[in-house]
Amino acid sequence: MPQQTPSRPTVVVTTAGSAPTPGTILHLREQGFRVVATDIDPAAPGLYLADRGHLVPPGDSEAFLPRMRALCAEEGAVAIVPLVDEELIRAGELSGDGLSVLLPRPEFVAACLDKYVLMRELERAGIGTPRTWLASERPCAPEPAAPDGLVVKPRRGRGSRGVTVVESVRDVARAVAESGYAADELIVQERITGPEYTVSVVVWRDGAVQAVVPKEVLLKQGVTRYAVTRRHHEVARTCRAVQAAMRADGPFNVQLALDGAGRPRVFEINPRFSSTAALTAAAGVDEIAGLLRQAVSGGPRLTDEWREGVAMVRRWTDEFISEAGFASHGLSPAPAGTRAPGPRGTTAPPEPPGGPAPAAVPVAPARAR
């Protein structure tokens, strides 16, 4: 049975194998939450650092929602924090079960997950964007000036997957042919090469923006590796304009770059917490824990008070738990078909054909120091 108490509410955190998620799990536990972690991969480290770890189907499969619904009921969850795009639409449906889902409103999520639709909506709202068109369309001019090149990328996708930079419109057809995508599944964007920002916009259901924390990206490799908090009036104004125009009414992350005139140009919005939420918290705005408290217990609003010049250096780190906690339910990070060490020198059986069945593992109750 779940070990939930009124002072230790249970929250489900997905995507336990993503680079920043283990830190999020440990932080939420330190903040007084009982954390249940999920992932599709038994090697996801966050599974072993949460109070409970569960394997779940992929977020874009029909099996995902029934499994998550049963899991949340079994664990007595009061909230869920989805952290990967493929899960967002289906996870949002759990709000009908009485759970607090830490996402923007469904309409905002759907618009952001289709980058072409998002660019059109931002343009209609007068929010600066790069020139954008479908790869299946002809651009508005035969040869639009693109001194820094063009970006060809999937309308749907994350982590810079499938992104190609080309020099001119003449190279787009080749990029499409080599991409593996149909032309109407790709967008073409003017490449903006000024400073890039990833911005936490902290907002909840009343629609009031509680904080905007811009972070200049110093190195990005799929996720942001190095970044530093920066105060930038126009960046903050642009992000507030997104909320005013599109009413996310939930946490979101704006990705933008400054053009040659220093104007923000939004090229993507993640309708969820950013992978740099830990930097936002380090600067003074604990957006995940803060919004969770507001959602589940009427906690206080956050304030737009944070420190500029806080730098994030993302790295590998080690955590230590008991062997019994690690292996007691047989969940193993060993690849399928191998025999992993079990407790007291035993071995765990290989996974069944078709992959592991959904499982859970209790882990050590405190973080090793």
C-alpha cells in the first residue's frame, strides 16, 4: 500500500531516464513529496531514486493512459508531472480522474506540439518568430534572404532530433529527401544566430504570470548542458505576451533567439517544465515544487524574485541506495536477455519475450550524502 500521509502527498514524475529527472525526483523528495517515477526503460536511473519506480508503455501508445490511470490509483497519487512530449496529450486526460496534472491547458499543449501551428498562432498574436513555412510550400519569395541559413526540422519532435541546417532555399529539397519525413511533416525556418534563451514561464490556472526566468544557453546537446540566468526585459515581455495571447495557464518553456537587431524571435515552446527547471530553482524560483503545492494544497504563489548570473553546469553524478531497495522487486537495468545480479548473490531471470511487464520497486527512503 502507498505510504502517503497528508503531509507527504504522492506525485508521479515521468521520464525517469531523462538527464535532469533524477535530480528533480530527489529535490521533490527533499521538499516533502512522496515521488513515484515512471519510464519505459528499466535502466532509467530515476526509477531507483524515487520512493517507487514503475515501468510504463510509451506515451504515444494506446496502452499508456490505462496503465497510468491504474498506477495513479494504486499509488494514491494526487498529482502528476509529465516531462516528455509524447506523453503530454494523454497525461492531460488524467485531470478527469481528479489528479492535478502539471501542464498547460490542452489547447495550448496541442498547439505547441505542432511547430507549424504554433508559429502561425504566434504570428497572428504579433509575437516575433523566424520566418516559417512548410517544406511542402513555396516560400513567400522565390529566394528569401537567409544570410545565416535555414533550419529544416520536424513539425513534431524534441531534443533536436531530425534537425538540419542548410544554406539556402535551393538546399531544402535535398534536406527533405534525406530526412526520412514527408515534406508536409517538416517546417523550414529562418535561422536566427543571436544569443539563445530558454525561459521558464511560471503560471497556473488563474492565468497570472508568477515569474519569468530567462536563461542564456551556452551549450546545447539535445538538452541544455550549460546556461546562465540573465535579466532581459524584451525576452520577459515576449514570454508574458505568449501567456496573454494563448492562455497556457500552466507551466511552459519558451525557446527563442535574438536577431541582429536584438529582438526576441520565438522558435519553439515546450508546453511543460523545461529541462533547465533545476537552474530556475537554483536562481530562486522553485517552479515545480511551488506549483505542485499550489495545485494540491493551495500553497503560496511564487514571486518573480531571482538571482541573475547563476550558471548551470550539467554533469553525471552518482547516488547510493541499499541493494535490497535496488533489487527487491526484480526490476533490473540489465539489457533484455541477460542475467543481472540479484540480492544475496542470486540472479534475476531474463525478461520475458516482448519486453518487461510493468513492475515496481521500492527504494531507500533517503538520499545518500
